[in-house]
Amino acid sequence: MSRRRRALLFALGALLAAAGGAALAEGYGDGAVRGYGPLRPVVVLEAGLAAGQKIGPRELGAVLGVRRVPVRFAPPGALAAPAEALGLAAKAALPAGSYLLSAQLGPPGGRKTRRHRLRGGRSPVEIAVSGAGALLAAESPTAGSKVDVVVTGEPSSAAPGRTYVAAAGVPLLGLRSEPEGPGPGATAAATLGLTRRQALRLIGAESFARRITVLPRG
């Protein structure tokens, strides 16, 4: 057999092997779709992200990758494209090889904003309150507005219940309606930025007060 003939036969064998491999791969893909359902793209981390790390154009190419997995195996909230994460930051440290979920991302600098809002040794404390209808009706009742917390004690046979300002000008961090609140007359749960002394005073008032009311400051 001539050298040229052997070369032609070798090339033909290589082509047949490549075609067979492609057919096997296609058959495997079709079998996977039939067995596990359709595929969908998901974003995976090629490298880890640190807590608070912002995802910019550099991270899109170097950190985030895309894989196609059966829909039934994709976790809820998994991003489908790296561009969906652009401009957001990791809420916690994320390891390489994991899926990237929308719940794991948030606006950059969120922790700094919260620390700036709660200066002076204040911490968020939730208190059952009443009379918060005006605040609940406002468009942005939690936008750092200041409120006075007023406590009304239970009346006795000797004297009416005493009303006093237990905490003045405290930051209102959150407010949600509570139709059946845990305290007497409570209709809402307010999250307030309180000092330790204010928190202890109001937590104690919840056990004996007739009403605890939040009043917006003018």
C-alpha cells in the first residue's frame, strides 16, 4: 500500500471517529434532556466573593461563569446571566463553585448606611405600639424619620394613668401593621434605634403600660 493511500485511509478514519463522537455526545445530550428535563443557564462562581464585594465589569469576566443544568436542579433564585449581578454586592462571603442567587446580593454599602444611622450606641429594638395609623399611611415611614415614644400607664382608683415621653427623637427603622398585637391596644410593631437605657425602659413598659404610642416629630 502506498504512503498516499495510507494517509487517505488514516484521514478517513479520523473523520469517522469524529463523527461518531459527535453523534454520541448529541445522543447523550438528548438523553439528559429526556431524563432530567430541559436545560437552563445558571451563574456559578469561578472564584470566591468576599462579603461586601461589589460586582463590576472585571468580576463579570473573571469571577462569574455560566453553566447549563436541568431546570429541576437549578436552585430557586439562581441568576441566569452574569449581567444581572452587575453593580450589586455580596451580602456574605460566597465560595467558588457555588451557584449565585439573587438573595445573596444587595445594594453596595448597605452595612455602612445602617451603622451611620445608628450612631451613639443605638441598636434596633422592636416594640409593640398603638396609634401608628398616620405613620403606616405615609409613603416612606422608615426613611430615618424621628419619633417620640409616649407611654400611658394603667389608671388606678387613686389617680388616672400617667402619660409621659419615654424616648424622645429616636430613629424609626421599620413599621409593620399587627392587627392583633402582643400588647394591650397594640396595632403595629415598630423597630426603633434605641440606646440600652431607652430599650430597657420601653421593654419594661410593655408589661405594665396601657398604651405605647409613637408620635412623629414635626
